[in-house]
Amino acid sequence: MPPRRLIVPFVLLVGLLLTACSSAEPAAPAPSAEPVTITHLFGTTTIPAPPTRVVTLGVTDADAALALGTTPVALTGYAFYRSAGGLGPWARPLVRGDQPVLLESDSQPNLEQIAGLRPDLIIGINAGFDRSVYEKLSAIAPTIARPEGTAAYAVPRSDATRVIAQALGKPAEGEELIRKADDAYAAAVAANPGFRGKVGTVVLPYDGKYGAYTPGDARGQVMAGLGFTLPQGVAALDTGERFFVEVAPEQAGILDGDVLVMLADQPAARSTVDGDAVLQQVPVVADGRMLVPDTDTRGAMTYNSVLSVPYALDHLVPQLSAALATQA
């Protein structure tokens, strides 16, 4: 039997070890080490092991990857974020290590540049490349494209996140991200029941005309997710073949509704809107219910990713509420 004077220190040591173990943060789940096979528009792709050098070619794909703890070695992004490396303010804080290389194009990417980055996975969910480009990318690294039956740049947020999470070996974490984004919409709707059934659309001025986004587009999905419906005149022109309805200046009256979200955050676009005499006479504009979000709110709506949703709702919902409050 050991001397009694050794028993107390030993018991204390064991207690300290047990306390340390119980108070330590649980380790983050490791990516699945099993090969993963993804079915997509151009066939199937097998990812043999958890990737470590990921290139995201879809304009919003990097958001899901970053939310899942993977910083791409290279990415694309919408043009209005090119000076910010292709990432919105909701995503930049999640970059770890070197800043990702900003690629010039998602539909006609620089293959030599991508090959030089030595990727072990290329993700092109919200991208526009065709089969020919896909085959060239696949010669560089396993490449996944958008799901069958979806349009370029119009893959729903949940579907895109789920595919990317599977590819990165983190399906459970992907489902949690989807749930949180959905919950954010549900909370916004619950806090603003007056949105449901209101008429409103998101419009982008371009080339002397307007594009009114439908629910086939991320920006239209934001409005639909909050309970808004398209103006009848816009809905009547929606054939489902495009993600927006083209509206000539003389047709601006069909944009009327309870609220109008005008993506005119750039000076040239704002000048076009302010100088359009027909648009200024449309009741929703004349009555002060047109709102012009800033670039980051516009970006968050455009990305409509699991990362950007909270940012979009935090900034857009108060503006929508204020606009509707001016109705007689």
C-alpha cells in the first residue's frame, strides 16, 4: 500500500485532469474521410478525400465554403465586390490564411491560372460554364457543377449549400447553416406580419431600361421569402425562362405596388432613375415608397447565401417597414 502522503497529490492530479477534460471546448467535427460522389448537370464527380485546396467558381459559392470553415484558394464574385476580393462584409471576417485569388470569370475561366493553383476540388454551383469548360476543369481537379434542372446563377440557397457541404464532407454542418438562414426569414416574417400579401419587386436599371427580378432570382427570393408578391403586370410577363422581366421606360407603370426596391446604389443608375419622368409619376415612387439600398445591402440580397441572409434582413427589413408605414 502506498504511503498516505502520496495519495492526496495523486487524487488532486486526477481531479484536475478530469476538470480540464470536462471544461475543454468540444473539437469541431472533422470532414468525412470517405469518398463523396456528387451528381450534377454534367454527370457525377467523385471526391476521394477531404479537399484542402478549393477553388470556387460560382459567384456565391465561396460564402458557403467559408461558413463551413474552408477558405478557398481562389474565388469569383459579383462585379460590385471586385475591389473587395469578391466577398461581401458578412464573409470577409471568415477568411483564414492567405487572401483568396480573385478569378476574372466563372463562365470562361483562365484554365492555366486555375491549374497553377493546384486545386483538389473546383466548385461551380452558381456559375455559368458549359460542358466544354467543365471537361477542361475536370482535367485539372474534380469539378462539381450545378444540379440538374437548375438554371445558371439561380440555384436555390439551400440546394447550393447542401451540395457544397457534401463536397466538403460536412453535410450535418450544411444542414445547420440552412436551418439558421431559414429561421432568420421566419423571424423576420413573424416580426413583420404586415409584409405578407403586400406587392413589391426588386428592380435594376440597366441600358436605359429596367429589370424586375422574379422569384427565380436571389433578389426576388428575398422579397418572396418576406411575404411579398410581384406586381400583376410584372408577373404577367414572367415566362419562367429568365430570372427577370425586362421593362421599358414607358412601361414603368407596371412596377407600381406597395413598395419598390430600386437597386440604384451607383451614381449613374441613380441619375437614370431620378431623371425618368415616367417612373417618377408611378404612385409607389411619387408617394415615397421607393427605397434605394446601399451597395452592401444590395450585395447581401444578390448573394442570398447562408452567410449574407442575416445581413440582408437586418438592413432591408427596417427600410421596407418604414416605406410601408408611409401608406395612407
